[in-house]
Amino acid sequence: MELIIKIALFAPPVLLAITLHEVAHGWAARYLGDPTAASLGRLSLNPIKHIDPVGTVIVPAVLFVMSGFMFGWAKPVPVDMQRLNDPKRDMALVAAAGPASNFVMAFLWALVIKAGFMTESDVVRMVLVEMGKVGVGINLVLMVLNLIPIPPLDGGRVLSGVLPDRLSTVLAKIEPFGMFIIFGLLAMGLLGLFLQGPLSFFQTFIIKSVGL
């Protein structure tokens, strides 16, 4: 029963965080000239269209059970860089849209927590507060993690968009090894150390902003 309750509390904020992260990429790309994601139906809020069986289900579940740390990914939204109005600049903006959506969602989930504290029902309060905590946590983790400046993470693509072409080309050569670097840092226990400071900063900022 306890496991079922945990799944019920975790599933909505986790699925929303991952789904809207990808949809935000697609929305930004369409706004900046590339309708590829829209034409393939990837601007849908239906999480089934974005679920990657390994990255969205298996990896987060295993990591959470083994370490309490949750990390995952959805099917990347396709973006045709050459169809963007200004390919290099706009690709950076498309990449930044994902983490930006997670920041907004973290803020909204903090408001859910605040609403929970204001309700008179103990059950409703528990559901809203606990689900809100998960929503704030998972969105901030996704935001900060994706802003690490290592391609193919969003931070790597943002950095590539602001670097001179020569350095951007060098950074692009790291992309095939990017996820191995991330998992290596995770295995060595260093990833959490890198994320701890930024996570604490943004969590404090959001909590104070909503008056919790």
C-alpha cells in the first residue's frame, strides 16, 4: 500500500516535468521557424507520446530505489536546426526552453504546497504538500541537471550557441560521450555534489518567493 501511495504521489509531477520539458523545446522550435515537432504530433501533453521506456521508466525507478536520486529523460523532440530562423542562436534558445519550463513548474508546484497548507482537510493537505514537494524537487533537478554545459544536455547546446564557431565545433565533438560522462559522475558520487549548491539556491529562492 505504501508503494502504491508513493507512485500515486510521484507519477503526476514526474510525468508532467518530463513531458512539458520536451514540449517546451518543440514550442520554442515552432516559434523560431521549425515546425518539425508540431508536424510529428510531439507538441501533445499526452505523456505517452514522449515516454522513453528506458529513460522515463526503468532508469528513474532503479536509481530511486538504489540511491533515492531520480534522473531520467524522455524521447527527445526532433528539431531541424537548418529550419530555424537563426540556426545557431535559435538552437540555444530551443535548448534553454526545456529548463525554463522546469523552473516555471517548480514555482507552480510550490504554490500547490502553499495551497495545501491553507486547506482544512488533513488528507487533501497531505496529498497537495507531498505531491508539491515532489514537483518542486524533480523540476529543479531536471532544470539544474540539464543546464550542465555538456552536450547533449541542454546546457551544452546553450553553451554551443554562445561560443565562437571554432570552440562550438570542439564542444560538439564531446556529444557522443556526454551521457557517459554524466553517468560516470553519478557513479563516482560527484554529480550530486555538483548539483547540491544550485539546487539549494533555487529551492530557497522559490520557497521565499511564494512565502513558504
